[in-house]
Amino acid sequence: MPMTSAQIEADLREAFPDADIHIEDLAGDGDHYRARIVSNAFDGLSRVRQHQLVYQALKGKVGGALHALALETSAPQRN
């Protein structure tokens, strides 16, 4: 059963409460999403490590209930 964008955001919000999160359903089918996440939790981490944290936050749902997820992660810009 596909996940809704609200379910994805809820899991991400639990792991990254400070984050600016935007979820986009790419195909309108509830199976292919893009997530843009900006969080202080990503500060100083490689892109690979940032994505690993996101996968952990989604609790093993990627590849199952969540078929495809394109990730865009970053730490907030510092002035």
C-alpha cells in the first residue's frame, strides 16, 4: 500500500523537528516522491550521510511502502 505525502512528512518531522520539509508526489500515484529537507542535523555531514539519516527516519519503508524517493538534503545557509 502506497504512502501519502503526509505520512512521509510525519516520519521525517519526527526525526528532524527543526527541518524545512517539502514533499512532492512526482507521478501522482503515491509511489514516487521528491523530498527536500533542510535541517541543522545535516550540518557538516556528507550528502551520503544525510541521505542515510533520512532512510533511517523512514524506518525501512523505502523500497516497500515507499517505492521511490528522490532526496534533496542540506543544512541551512549560514550568513
